[in-house]
Amino acid sequence: MITRITGKLGRVLDEEVRLVAGPFEYQVLVPEFVRRALQLKVGQEVTLHTVHFFDGNPMQGRVVPRLIGFPSEAELDFFDLFCTVDKIGAKKALKAMVRPIKEIADAIGRQDAKWLTTLPGIGPAGAEQIIATLRRKVTRFSFATTGDEAVSGATPIDAALVEDAYQALMSLGHNPADARNLLDKALLGEEPPKSVEEILLRIFAHKD
């Protein structure tokens, strides 16, 4: 099983990245918060900690192995733990993890079911099940090294700024795809911004 890949980040797509290692290009599925952290790393060398899952229905004769990747081992461990909740598999966990694991772990620890229902695909019953299953197991993830701290190579922009700008766009009524596209266009080829306000000003300037 492939547990870690280091290579040049070739492409960042909607739900996956393409990592070039030697003569091979690997498709690695990533959750949205990881995609945002990596979107400005194209062309740079990065390391992703990975796990396999099998996608498809063996009864229909088609099962495809997939790789899921995270910049840090802590994020991968949290993903594995999240998947232990009843009725949450790899696909649902990937869709739900749009926020950094520290925030999700903190919400679970304080038993904030309402906050958890803001995650895609997580309803009230699912939020309660997550809390019941994980509330005593997530404390260590509130202090783990994650995200932009673990992505290798020079950091052209503080990932926290991108995250805050994304949330600001969401609060203004943009859907996740639109917010993501606006960020991508505003940051492409620009000097690293120093604040969320600067990112938003660039977005509004591009829209004009």
C-alpha cells in the first residue's frame, strides 16, 4: 500500500490533485480544506500522506482503488477516525471535511452538533452520532501539526488567509464552487497578500 508520496504538484482539480513522481502521475483525492491549502503550490514539490480505499460495487464487477491524501499524518489519522462513525465512509468523510481538522475536533469536543451540521452531508442525527462516537477521542487533534504547517516547499501565501477569505465569500452568499473559483482567479500570479481584506479587494477588482 502506498502510504506517502513526494513529487511535483502538477494539477489541482475540484476534488483531487495530480502528483508527478518520477515517470508516474498519481491521482490523489483530497477534501476541500486540503485543496485550498494546495491550490497555490502547483509546480512545487509536496508530500502527501495517503491511504487507499476501494470505490465501486464488487457485485457489478467493477472496483477501482483510490488514493486519499493529506499534508500531515495527523490529518490522515483524523480522517481514519472520522470514518469509524457509523454510516460515514470514505466518500462521505471526504465531502464533509471542508474545514481544518482542528476546528472539527474542537466542535466534537465541545459537543456542538449545530456546528457539525454545517459540514456537507452531515445532518442532525449524523452530528449526534459523530459526537457520541468521537467526543473522547479527538482532543489530541486540537493541538496537531496540520495543513500549511505540513505542506513542504516555500509558502507563497498564508493558508489561513485563504481560509478566512473563503469563509467571507461564503458569508456573502457565494456557493463553495464560486468562492473557490473567485479565490483561484484573484490569487493567480499575484504577490502574496497580507490580509483577508487585500484578497477580497483583488476579487472585487477582478469581477469588475
